[in-house]
Amino acid sequence: MGKSKKNDNNDCQHTTPAATDASAAYHVPVLLHESVGSLITSPNGVYVDVTFGGGGHSREILSRLGPDGHLFGFDQDEDAAANCVSEAGKSLLDEKRFTFIRSNFRWLKNWMRYYEVEQIDGLLADLGVSSHHLDEGERGFSFRFDAPLDMRMNRHARLTAADVVNDYSEEQLADVFYHYGELRYARRLAAAVVKARGAQRIATTQQLANIAEPLAGHGRTKKDMARVFQALRIEVNGEMEALKDMLAAAAELIKPGGRLCVITYHSLEDRIVKNMMKAGNAEGKVSQDFFGRVESPFRIIGNKTTVPDNDELETNPRSRSAKLRVAEKLEN
């Protein structure tokens, strides 16, 4: 890794946040010890946390790295950069073993090339939406608040949730609600949205909720509403495409014996991760060698996924749907 770029933390230096407990409130790290414990195979290796968020996983990784280890932290949300400073005022900017990159993780390969990194020892991804995004009503991620329909992780991006619900065709909307929200009444919901926007532009979360709630299944209002908002969030941020790009890059970058650790929260992303680990591609297309052995760049670690224990579920209810999958890179 080129020394001239290794300690270049420019992406984080543009922020000078005060020392607060913001990082703890931003996002509680899920399956912290299980994921980091599975990730690190060499204390002096190079690792990537592609979902920096509140910095919880990154700080734990750094606590386990040796003097020659290095960690790259990715996050496309400018708010996450503030979490480079801890509650005690200690800044990761002063940590020579850490580099923050404010970017979507789909550009992982490009950034590693920029920092002259040819191989990494492991990659960690916590794909959950940060508590910060759900609890900051103005971001428009939750139906619990009346706010502008935004949902952009990167607030410099062009497409918003309001653009999707007002500008997509009825067929396009139905596809978004069906594929990303797994809603059986996706077509009826799309038709209701198109009818409502014909009278008035749908600009707020409350307007959307008023349209969607009457269609929710009996006793399933909250769950169905969460799926409606999930579908729009995935579309706005291009989450499935970004995940596929990142995993493909990880398969190339992780060195033999290195680890890929991914925490998923819903079946769509979990299916992609499982397929990559089992078959080496997001679609799960199995390729076999002459002897009938599956050709995959990874070997799955463990017989089943790791989920939060009762203590974690009690202290952090938002971890309830989390699943940790771990795979080891094989020799070519």
C-alpha cells in the first residue's frame, strides 16, 4: 500500500464535530463481537468496514489490530463522518491505522486501487439502516414521522422517494413494491399512488402512509408499512445493485484465507449474500468442476447463520432480524 496515500483522511477532515455521544446514538453495532471476532485473521492485516455508520464496528476492529494493521471505513452519508470523533473527544483522524472514505461501498474496488491496495485480509458489512436514519424524521426514512419523502443515504444524490412515487409509471411502482417490499398487493398500491398523485403531488411520508395504510393486511399495518418504505429506500439508493457490486469486488480483493463477514436484515439482501458465498455470484448460478465440485471463491464458515442472543435482543430490539454470514476466501 502506497505510504503517501495510506494516512490520507481527507474525506473526514472536512468535518470538525464536537465531542459528543453522537456515534452511540447514531447506530448500536449489531453482533459486534461475533462479527469482528470472525473477521480478523491477521492483526497486522488490511481490513475494510464498508458500513462505518456510528463507528462501533470500526473501533472494535481497530482495538484488535496490531501496529501495522490498517482499516478503511466507508460511508456515503456525510453525517457518519462526525462519528470519527468519539464521546471522549478522541478522533479516528489521529489514528494512523485508519482511513475514512465518504463514498458508496459499490466503489470499493476503485478506492482500493486509489490507495494502492491490491489485497485485503477481510471485509465487514452491516447492511442495516442506522438508527440515526430511522430516528431523524426529516430524512424521511420512517412512517413514524411526517417529513419530506427523501430517503437518500447520500443527500447529494439526485433521486428522492418523492421522485419515485410521483414520476414512476404505475408498472414501475408495482415492480418496486413487489420486488423490494415483497408486497402481494403491489399492483393495488401502485394504482392507489397514481390515483392520489393525480389530484396532488405526494410530497410527505404522511401522505404516502395515508395511501398505503388502508391496503395493509389485517394486523399487519406496521409490518406492511415498513415494507413499503423499505421498497422505496432500496430503489432510491440503488441498494441491491450496490451490494452486488461490492460483493463482486470483495471476492476479488480478499486474499486467500481472508474473511467476508456480512450482517443482513431482510431476505432480499440475505439471498444475494448467501448466493455469493455459496456460488460466487449474486444469482446463485452454480458452476462445477470436472469432479462435480462447486466452484466458488469462498468456503462458508459455520453450519448456520449467527443471530443475536437474548441479551442483545433485550438491549437492542432493532437487532431482531439480523443474520451474520461468514465466508473464507479460498486459494485460486
